[in-house]
Amino acid sequence: MDTEKKITLSVVMPAYNEEQHIKENLLETSRILGTFLHRYEIIAVNDGSTDSTAQLIREAAMEDPHIIDAGYEENQGKGHAITTGISQAAGTYIAFLDSDLELSPSLLKPFMKQMKSTDSDIVIGSKLHPESKLDYPPMRRFMSYSYYVMLKMLFHLGIHDTQTGIKLFRSEVIKPIAENLSVSGYAFDIEILVAAHRQGYTISEAPIVLNYSRDDAHDGRRIKLKDIWKVFTDTIAIKKKYH
């Protein structure tokens, strides 16, 4: 990778117990990004996995110089993994992408175009965008909509979906916000967007194509009831912080 020239895009990919697909997904992400970018990096953050995720990330980084191994040994939560990646990101733009690739890295190309055409500071994927194409269980749709209603009442953000695992930011916007986050779990997205909204940054929503597979998993890394409760309590804490 040419380190003397400015990196256009940094993609932060958190991973926890993703040994089944993490190596091939990182290499596939690099292949896809390489079709529309010359200078990019993928910051793979192993969030204290208990399986072979860390080793597989190291192997992917050895095979592809665009991939950076940025993990740690103790599980800290998805938000902490993301902020760890942000702190190391060198790109003009910084994106978050879930490492299961239910959302394709190819979406970042239209996201970047939308950011430039709308002069937005942040572009987020939205399951509730009218042009989104979803292979998504009805119960999960209901949960997403219910959470949207809750967030609308609490924060008045004017956006429909805070939790979809693909987002694009201008580096100068996300770096200072990430340094001051208080939430390290799944609700970190909300705190980022609330902070950005309060600082006057513009946020636009983009359509996505989602191929949902989480309920098929049996390896213990998917969202459980305790995670949903933690998101709820963290959301209330965010409301108190930014009240």
C-alpha cells in the first residue's frame, strides 16, 4: 500500500467470535473496495474474541497490505472496537462496516457519491429507506420500527434508522466525537449521531441491500435479550448526558 499518499477511505470492521468467515470477508472487502478505490485501508478490530478470530485477522493482514490488525485481548463491546479503529484510521473518510458482510462493502461507493452530492457530513444506511431491499424477518422489522419511534421521541434526530451496520463519516467529524463517547456497547451508534446532530452536522440516509442471517447463527455472537436491555439502558443514559 502506498503510505506516502493520503488514504481516501478507512473502513473499520469490528469482529467478535467471527472465525467462520472473518478471513474471507476481510479479503473480499478489500477486493470490492479495490474496484473503485486506489488508496484505502481496512482496520479489523478483534474485540477480545474467544475463538480463532484474532489469528485469522493476522493471516488476512499478512496476505493483503490494505488490512490492518488492530485487535485486543479482552472483550470491550462493539462501540469500543469501533472507537479503537477510528483512533488508528488515516483516511479522509471513515466508514463502519459489520464484519459478517450482511451489508456489502460495495454500498460504500454510492454512499461516498451521496455524501458529495448532498454535501453531507455523515451518510448512514437505513433499513427504513423506501429504496432499501431487505431479506429481513418481520419481528426484526417490528423491533427496528419500535426503536425508531422511541428514538424519535427522545432525541428528535429526524432520521429513521440508527442501528444499521454501515455508516460513512468525514474524518474531521467522527474523530473528535469518538474521543468523547461514553457508551461502548451496541448503542454507541446513537450517541455518535446524537452528538453529531447537536453539533450541527448534516446526516443523510441511504438505501441498503440487506441479506439477514443472524437468527441462523448458533455460535453465541448474536444479539440476545440482555443485549437489547443494555441498548435500552444505554439509550436512557445517552438521553441524560445530552439533555
